[in-house]
Amino acid sequence: MTESGFTILGVGNILEMDDGIAVYATSFLEQNYSFAPPVDIINGGVEGINLLNLFIESERILILDAIDIDDETGSIYHIPSHELSGFGVNSGGAHEVGVMQCIDMLELMDKPQPKSSVVGIVPETVKVHIGLSPTLQKAFSTYIETIIKIVEDEGIIATKRGDGITLESVINRFKNPERRVGE
């Protein structure tokens, strides 16, 4: 756990196209930004209940996810987690017990809940394929800018690195995990 107590958690399934956007976002943030004080950036993938300790140990969690809301593809929402509790964001299918159920479980365990919120983006295509739809590729930079603004509003300084990588490189790393980024 970093001194800031702040965690950025990306959840989703890269095998289901746009559902993996948050996983790509966490990798992109790790490769392209430094934070002061440091933050934990976690690729939670489809870990669901296995992330419970993360919720116990963190003071503040920013959850990144694709979110199924009846709105235009690429629309971005920042929603406090307590407004989603019980709705099971990211539950079912490969996600099994989702991250929102971790928050519900903390309440059942009589443990304090971290301050948490979800930065969700409306997906266009959820089908078996590694990559993003053209619409979410175009919306990706706005998604990252939204995340950075929220982090900075928490008093954390985000500095863009000069030697960062592109979204395409991030996605290629997941397509070809044995290859290094940028090869």
C-alpha cells in the first residue's frame, strides 16, 4: 500500500472487447504517468471477490470499468460506489462476484469501507475479441483525462512521462504477452 492510500483499480475482461477498457487504462496509466504521492494501480481483471483484501486495505479506491448504462457509446460516468451498492457492477459471467459485492461484503463483515467511486464508460461491443471498438478507441483519451482529473482533485499530482506508450502498444501487449511493449 502506498503512502497516499489511493488505489486505481481497473476491472474487466480483455477477452470481451470493450469490456477490457479499464484493464487497458490501468496499463496505460502505469506506463505514461507518475503520481505524487504514489498511488497503487491494480489490474483487477476478472478477479472479483479475490480483490476483497484490496478494499480492506485501501483508504480510497477509484474503480475503472465498462458500465452498461442506456446512453451513447463512449459516455463517461463518475459515480460514488454507495450509489451502485447492491446493483452488482461487473458481476456475473467471467466476473463472478464483482467488485461492488466486495463493498457489500465489507458491510456484512462490519469493516470500514474505503471511499470509492466508479469511472465507467459505456461500451459499444462486448464480444470475444482482444481490442477496443473504434468508438472506444476514440473515447480513450477522454477516459484517461477524466481519470487524471479525478485523481488530481484528490490532491495527487499526475505527471505525464515523456517516454510513454500508445493505447495500441498496450493492447498489443495483451494480444502478444510474450513480446515486450513497443516491439
